[in-house]
Amino acid sequence: MSDSSIRSRAATLALMFLVLFALILVPWGLRRQDLTETQKSRFASGPVLSLGAESKPLARIDQESIRVAVTGLQKQLDLSIDGPYQFRPVGSSKVLSRGDKLAATTVTATGSGLKIGKIEYAITRLEIVPSQSPSVWINGHEYRGTVRFFRQQGGSIRAINVLPIAEYLASVVDSEMPTSFGVEARKAQAIVARTYALDVLRSGEGNAEFDLFASTSSQKYLGFQYRDGSRRLAGESEASRQIVRDTTGIVAMFQGRLFRTYYSAVCGGQTTRGTAVFSDAVSALKSVSCEYCREAKLYRWESELPKAVVSDKLKEHFRGEGKSFDRLLSMKLASGQSNSGLEVPEFEVRDGKRSHRISAATLRRLLPPGKVYSPFFTVTENSDKLQFSGRGHGHAAGLCQWGARGQGLAGKTAYEIVRYYYTGAKLVQLQ
């Protein structure tokens, strides 16, 4: 071999070594790739709704585990397991007991630990590790992954489902948005839900025992399937799993960082400035016009409540704040506009002796469920009743789910939908 050939081969090997060394130095969790125009075009095209060989491999970020609180604090939980399982202390490989199947039973707290059926375990943190997934049923919902029980002070129990992010997202997509909303809207939902979950994980703000709630306090998560009376309903589908694969690793970033991608069902024509509702909202959540959700049932709504019911709720609320309040005499808009997305309106309430201000968001939380659907409403007094006229469903900050549907039907891509509702956000793919 000539000297020039030797030098050429040495240079090639050195270059290969440097590339390999650089890749090793970059932690996989921090690697990201901005979507090029070509990738955006591919991403915008509809998916093949199958899980065959054509499916994309999952990004490693989607294989990370997430801990979801699937129940609140309860005195008793219903449990059954469809296949072989082991009971272990949380964080240990020690096997406390095992079985081939577990018929319907209950989980309760004891003075020193947990009781499953008739067997007591002298530990406060127990994990069910099934041989097959999904197979663990809690309170009528079947879950993938493992399930943990945590005994709390006072004798209550909480159940936590631990599973890969991709499997969690497959259920979130179907739980939050039906297939009738279209592929592009559901891709946008997957991206936004992934961003939300990862931002919570990376921020370290979660509870010591879990990261997210399974309710709309975080994101709606129904598990693999659930019972509704005598029926079994799917919590995820082949279509939602494919949506997750087609968007694997893709998140929204603002100024180079993940952020809390708040979203709601219907904005009613104008989204809300994020900081008007959430103290941690970034400036990407601006108020934007949205005429794409007009077909939603709650685009505009009206409801009615007895004045006495509202009066009792206000009295209880102000008492908790150390203030006095008697019978409600009047309620008037004090600031903000019901059709504005910049600020949440405030109302002045009077009892004849005194007056207090209360935000429409707080008032909405006080009143009976299913009566006031958003904080954007006006109130008309009618003798002993109050008439509420409002727009939208939810807080209206960030992505409007019905608006995403409308944009998808109008030919917008998931990339365009996300960018529309989060001004200045950039889509990147985490590896």
C-alpha cells in the first residue's frame, strides 16, 4: 500500500472516530431535529392506519415511562387482573406474592399497610407487575403497564399507572378527540399532549408519587378500555396508536424550550391570552381569532340558575375568604368583556350592604357542573333567576380542539394547526 493510501485511510478512520465520539457525548434526551420543509410535507400527509412494517419506530423519548394518577384518594378501590401477575414493593424486585389471575376484589388500607382481598401486606407502597399488558383493571378501567398503590395518611389509597409515554398518548388522543375530528387535528392533539406531558416531566413539578392526573386536571386518559354499564368501550385504538407513531418524538418548543401547551374544547371564536388564566403560560399562548369552531354545540350557549343557588355558593366562597356576604341582590360585569380573549371578566356582586368582586373563572368553578361552560359569559337578572349567556367550553387558552377539527377539514396540516394556536412555537423532533 502506498504512503498516500495509508494517509487517506488514516484520515477517514479519524473522521469516523470524531463523528462517533460526538454522538456519544450528546445525551439522547437532548438530541433534537428541527422539521425541514420536506419533513413537514411528509408529516402533513395522511397516515396508513395500520401497525404493520411500514410504521415508524418509536423515538426513545416516547419509550420513557410516565406515572399517571388514575384515581383520587379513595377508601376502597376495585381490582381484578386478567392474567399472571406479581405483587412487589414499589422500587423492589422482591416478590410478595404471585398468581395466575385475580378475580374481582377490593383494595383497602389497614393500620400498617394494604389489604387486597383477604390478604394483608405490611407495606404502604405496592406494585402490580403483570406478565402481559394490558391486564390490570382498576375501578372499571383496564390499563397497560404496571399499577402502583400508595397508602396515604388517614387510610386512603391512590392508584398510579406506570407505562411508556407512547402508550399513554395513544389513549389521550382517543380520550380527548374522536376519530371524526380527522387525522390532522388528531396529529396536532398528539403533539400538544406529548409536549404537555414532557414539560411536566422535565419541570419536576409533579407529585413525588405521580406526574399527571388522568382527568382534565392534566389530560383525559381512559386507559386501554373501560366499562360503561354492561358495555366495554375502547380507551385507545389502532388509529390513535398510528397517530402517535406518525408524530413520534415531535413536540412544540418556544424560545428553545418545552412549554405547557394548555388546550380546551371550544374557544367560541377567540382564544384566551394564556397568562389571563395560567400564571406559568408562555407568551406563545396569545389570544387569536378562531372561526373554525362554529359547528361546536357550545360555540354559543345559554343556561339558567335560581338566584338562591348562586347566592348560597357566593356566601360559602366569601366565608372561606374571611368575608361576609348575605343574600345576592345583583350581579354586574365589572371588568373585561365576555367576548374578549385578553382578560377573564370580573363581576361585582352585591347583597345590599356590601359588594365584592369575583372573577368569572372562579364563579364558574363554584356553580353546579354543566351550567356555566366557560368563563366568558354575561349575566341577566330575571326576578329570582339568573340567565347566563356565553361562548365556548373550557378556559379557551391554547389549542381549540373544535377549531383544530375545523382547520383540518379546511385543509390545514397538523404543523399549521399547532403553529396557529401557539404563536412563535417551533416543531422539533426529539430523538
